[in-house]
Amino acid sequence: MANFVLNAVARDESVQGKGSSRRLRLENKVPAIIYGGEAAPVTVTLELRQLVKFLEDNSFFEEVIEIQVGDKVESVKIQALQRHPAKNTPMHADFKRA
């Protein structure tokens, strides 16, 4: 059982790209992707507040994280995290299936 469980919403192909990602960030959401393993990559949206709370704990970068996308749960590890250069807030996250 993972100590970290993130709630996510799957994104449709029509709401992907630079403009859509900017609109998500204005709504305090973080675009992310889950990839690796046998399954196809999944683009998701995370809540900024929940992600920032988990980022305060250093073990978030080492442990397996569970991301709940609808009724499906993905076990992942954080692969990359892009932050805003001045504000240091998360802008995009990459997760790799464990």
C-alpha cells in the first residue's frame, strides 16, 4: 500500500497541448502523463494543492505512488517534474508505471 494516493482525471485528446495546459494551470490544476509498461500512455490532470502537499515530503520521490484515474488505480513512480522558474510551482509531471 502506497502512502501517497493522488486523485486524477483523464484528459481527452481535444484538451491537450500548450493552450489547454495553460488553461488548466489557471484553474489550479497540473497536467501530467502516465506511461511505461504494456499499457498505452494516459494524460491526466492533477489538483495543484494535493500535489504540492505531497511534494513537501521527500519520500514522495522515492516511493511508489498510487494515482486513481476514475475507477482504475495506477501504481507509479515520479519520473520528472517541471516547475515554474520564478514561482517554483509544479507545471507538469511525468509518472512511470512501477
